[in-house]
Amino acid sequence: HGEEFGYDGSIGPEYWGERYRECAGKHQSPININVLRVKQVTLPDLVLVGFDDSIDDVHVTNNGHTVLIEVKNEPHPRVRGGPLDGDYVFSQMHFHWGDNDTFGSEDKINHRSFPMELHMVFFKEEYGSAIEAVKHSDGLTVLAFFYELDRHQHPAYDDITLALVNVTEPHTSVVMSHPFSFLNILPYDLKRYFTYKGSLTTPPCSEVVIWLDFEQPIRLTHEQIEAFREIRSAHGKITHNFRPIQPIGDRVVFYNID
Ligand code: GRE
Ligand code: ZN
């Protein structure tokens, strides 16, 4: 049969572990972050390289599971510092959302869901590519951002929501009409974040991700989030594409503040 995995029925998250053994592992994502149980730390400054560059060649793709944003031209933005050992190079970013504005994020904070979540995925430079990096326990880092509702439109997201109209069908792609800077689509406060070790939240669920979940959400209007719910898979609109929370097990979540 067709799709490898989905979010409902017999190909839904409850069944991923049967076909993808790592999805049944003990250090899976997403998790609920209980703020009363985090360990407060002051890590070295996070260094975001190229995040304020104006990037021309930005591709927006509907891959049948999510909206993927990729950069074709070098150099790619990168990140180092914080909990990270070495440099991590930008690979792709994508989104997870829910049927309505009351849920849709993957990680939760004190059991609170957010309507959408952004994953900026980076691979460890020494491994050379994302494909090689997922073979190593420190292979990827994901900068994760929550969204919340605002009454005012976020102008930097208008170009993204406009592009979405042209990729409603699965396996379609467009080039963004205007240059794009990473910093413009992120929240103001990048100092406060939670960090823990987990996995990809989609099959094969490899346990190779150093997660950084930023505390300050990005604010979008209901209409801006609604544009993502128009994206289609082979089976119709992708109304939700978030994995349910997984056991935290023996893991500790760290909370970085100055
Ligand atoms: C995902 O597919 O959702 C994903 C990746 C890479 C890292 C984390 C993640 O593709 O959640
Ligand atoms: Zn993701």
C-alpha cells in the first residue's frame, strides 16, 4: 500500500513502532515538559550564524506530510554554542499543526498545547550530511518554536502563506517570491529555552536529536495558521500532523536562562 506513515487509523502513530522499531524506543519525542521538574542552567551563548542574511533561493514544498522550507544556495545558516558540541548546519525547516487552534504542537509545556510548531533542523557539520548525521546520537539539533494566536498579522509569514496556496497538492514545490531571513520569522527572545535529548517525531524516529524548545512563542493570526490546514496529502487535507507525547523515561530537561 501507498503511504509509509500517517496520523490516523492503521498507519497512525500507535502503529509506527511495528514498521519502524526506533519509534518504540525509550528516548522518543515529543514530550511534555513539566516546568517544575526542569533543571535550570546557564549554558554558553547560542550562536546563530547567517540568521539575519537575506536568502534568495528558498523553496517551499508540500511533501505529503508537512510544509518543508529548504535553502538551495550556500552558505547555509548554522548554529553552535548552548548545549551543542561543534557546528550544526541548516538542513530544512517544517511545521506541525492541529485541526483547530487548541492543539497541534508536538512538545507541550505543563500539558499546554500550542496551535502549531516550527522545527528548524540542523545536522552536525562533521558528519557531512543529514543522511549521515542520523546515524549518530548527536547528529541533529532542532530549534523548535511554538506559535500562539495574535489579532495582528505577522508580515514575515505573509510570503509563506502566499506560497502555501501554490503547494496545496502533495509533492509540489515553489520558490519564494521574496528573499527571506531566518531571524524575521522567529520570536524576539532567543535566550530562554528548554533542551533535552530525543528523536525525530516522524518515522524512522531516530534518537539523534538535541532539542531546543524556545519559551517565547511566535504570534500569528488564526487565518495565517489556517493556511497550513489547506495543504493536502494523497488522502485529503492534512488537518493535523503532530505526534502524541511520548514517555520522558530517565531523561532530564534543562532550562537555560541568563
Ligand atoms: C520531523 O520529520 O518532524 C523531524 C525531522 C527531523 C528532525 C526532527 C523532526 O525530519 O521532528
Ligand atoms: Zn518535526
